[in-house]
Amino acid sequence: MAFALRLTVLLCGISGLLTGVWSIPKVKSQDKDCPKGWTRLDCHCYIYQGHERTFADAESVCNILGGNLVSIHNALENAFVLELIRAGGNTSPTWIGLTDAIEENHFIWTDGSKRDFFPFAASEPNNSGDCIELYEINGLWDDTGCERPFPFVCIRDVIPSSH
């Protein structure tokens, strides 16, 4: 009996250690470190904006809200943004903050972050425009004209708690 108890305690301890090593990023819909209406994933807050704007206008709205059009750096973040879009009831393409308007085929994020993830649809980008949209149906990206009005997603850093 004592052996079984010690084994249980040992397994619980190991399990706790492993949980810390393989933890899943935190997703919080209501977080005091994000403004009301924003959703947190790790160190960033995200918000879906359903009103359609051109790429430049969408970036301006995000700037006013304290951020930028969303930059996406991995498959998890892409899936997270896709779920925000779907939760907003959107069935059309959505602006993200990637553009090659300054130099063709040299993509930059509007927030200046590193370019490290590019899930473009087959045969994209095809130089049909300078701004990138994310398709709600499959989460893939496409270049299109920046003047087209689409919904958009903004990103901003979390606001550190003052304790």
C-alpha cells in the first residue's frame, strides 16, 4: 500500500513537470491584460473587426486601437486568427498585415516583425495585388488589390499588469 502511494505521488510529480515542458499557449477570451473585446494568445491581444475597410484604412484603425494589422508567425497563430474570423461570422477574405507594396515580392509585416511563415494558396502570390488576404474557408493566403474593402484582424501587445 505504501509503495502504491509513493508511486502515485512520484507519477503526479513527473506529470506536473512534463506539463510545464509541453504546455499549450494560453488563450484567454477575457483577460485583464487585453482591452475589453480583445482575445489573448500568449503575449498578444487580437480583435476581429467585421466592418470592411481598405488595407490602408484597416491598418489605420488598428493603429488607433494601439496595434497593427495582424502579423502571423506560425500555424498555431494562423489557426487562432482563422477561428477569430469564423467566430465573427465572416465568410469573405480578411486583411492581415502583410504587403509587398514597397517592393514587389518583398513582403513585410505592417508591425515590422520578422517574415517567417507564408501559407499561401497554390500558385500564390501571383502578383494580382500588393496586400494579403486570409481566406476564411481554408486559412490560406492570397495577394489582392489593397483598395478592396475587407474585414480585418488587429494585433497588439498585452498590457502588463501593475501589481
